[in-house]
Amino acid sequence: MKSKVNYPFIYFFIEPTVVFVYKIETQNYITVSNLLLGSDNWEVFQLDQEDELEMFDHRKYNSKQNEGRTFFANQDDMNLMEELINEQIQKNRHLRTNGAIHIVSSESAAGSLRGGLEWPRTVIGFPDFLSIGPLGNLDETIDRSYRNEWLMENINFEQEIEIPIKFSNTLREIEDIPSQVPIHVWYGNNASEQTCMRFLLYLLRDKTNEIFLINSTTLYEQYITSKVEKQPILNTSQIGSMHIKRLFETNKANKPLSVEEKIQLQKEWEALAQTKENLRIWSNGEIIGVPENHYDAQILHIIKNLHDQQENKDFIKTGRVIEELLLQMDEFVGIFYLEYRIRHLIYTGFLELKGIPKSSWHYSVKKRERGV
């Protein structure tokens, strides 16, 4: 697919004489979904001859002649369009950030921060779950592609096609952070956020900004948790917006990271990036790599207990199994990883399946009888 930039317009030559014209009207990075929904940003032109491409200027053509016609672009073409558009957004982006930058290891947690923190502020939510899957040098395309392949093959994420794009866009947002603003990195006592915090410090290694760490779960336990609360807060996304502001205020007395502290955390990320495990847990204040089947025995035990509560052993919704697992676990584990391990136990003959495993509520499981 050929393309040409005439900012704020980008020309995409999909067919020999068909040109898609996209107008950039935002400084926010986009995804493929934005391309599909942003019909007002598109015009389509039909050229008379293929050799007109080099001299094409949409202002000299009439796009109305193509009204009512349907044109198709495949997924690879859409991804290339998105990439080029985002490159141009970054090249022409002029950020004026007066407030602090807040980065957190979850898009849902980012929503809580946006609701709880006062203006002016900018919140960046990291769109991945770094306690699972291969790591490597995730700021490089090759290792990101390897990680994305593993996720696509094993994890039933919603909108999984968007994850690599959102990941790349987040890297761009971090790269774009102005040098004069303070950066607050939020994280909790779990493997995903602890891993992500170290990766973020690695990405920020060339920034001269003051960087503050905010351990949300520790602060929550110190200042907010009631002794009668039954369910502990294990990750930042569990904390409501009304508490976020208080946690931020209590952390204001903390000093920014020293150069030595930054270097240490960057080195810890570099060590993590070399590990080969696809599952990491938070244990005794450390990120530990464990085998992928780490939770399998607990999954089977939970299913047995649920069977014991039935008069006749019958199929149980996978979502119900995961709910019970989360209630009994004393660590933060992503529901998508637990669902992946349940499917693995089906494939390896430990569980029987009823339904289609599109999501945890689309199918049911029960323990397979010995000898079957």
C-alpha cells in the first residue's frame, strides 16, 4: 500500500486508482477502532489513471462521485494506516502540560485516577498485564511481537487486536512527556504492577523529570483500610476515585527518586526482561517467576469444592469458578490467565467442557472422572 503525507491529510492508495484521504483532527493517538468509527475523517477519490498518484492533491478532485460505493481494506492495511497516522500525530504534536503526569499499570486504574485527581493533570494507563506472558525488550518491536503472539494464542482478551496498538501508543505518550513536569508512577503489591513499574522506570531512563513512586496498596492499607474489611485491596484498579485523591495527598511528603534508585529499578527491569517464565507472582516483596501450571492444583481444588456443594456433580460455569478463585486467593491474579489455565486443564483431560470457550461465561466445566 502506497501512502503520501500532506499534513493534516494522509493519502492511502488502496487500489491502483482509489485514494483514501484521512484528515488528522486530534493530538490523541488513535487505534483501528477509531479509524472505523471516524467516518467524518475520511474521503474517497477515484483517479483516472494510476500515474496520477505522485501528483495527487485531493483539493483538485471531487469525492462525491464515490458516494454510495463500498471499498474494503484488510486488517494489515488498517494497521499500517493506524501506524502512519500515529507517526504523524507524534511528529506534529504540541503538548502543553502544566500539571503532573500520572502513569499507572492498568486502563481501569487510569479511570479511577482521572476521576480522583484534580486538574491540571495527565493520566496514562498502561494497557497490558505484565505478570503473564514473555517479556524481553518490550520497547523494541521484535520482542513485543513475540509477546503479542503468545497472548493471541493463549489469552481471551477483549479487543485483543487493539492491545499491541495501545501498547505502542502508550510508549509514544511516555516518550512525549515534557521535561519540566513531575511524573508520578502508581503501582501496587502485585506482580503485574511491580513489573510494570520497573519497565516504566526503564522507559523513563533518559528523562530528567522528577519521578515519584506511589505504592497505592500500601498507602491504602495504612490510611484507609478498615479492620473489618474482608476483602484486601491487592491492586490499584480496586481503589475508588474518592480514595485516590487522599492517597496522592499522603504521598506528597515523599521525595522523588534519586539517580541511584532509578538506576537500580532500571537494572531490575533489565534482569526481568531476560527471564523465560510466562508467569510471575509477588512473594515476600519480590517478583518470582513460576511455572505456568502454578495455579492448576488450586483451580481443581475449587472445582471439587463446588462439586461437593451439589447433590449431583454437574457442570459449573467457568465464570463462577473464577469468582470463587478470586475470593480465596491472597494475591492479585488476572481473570484472563485463570481462564487460560482452565482451558488448558480441559485440553489435557482433567476437565470436561460444555459450551464454547469464547469467554468464561460462555462455557461450563466439571472434573473428569478417573479412567474416562
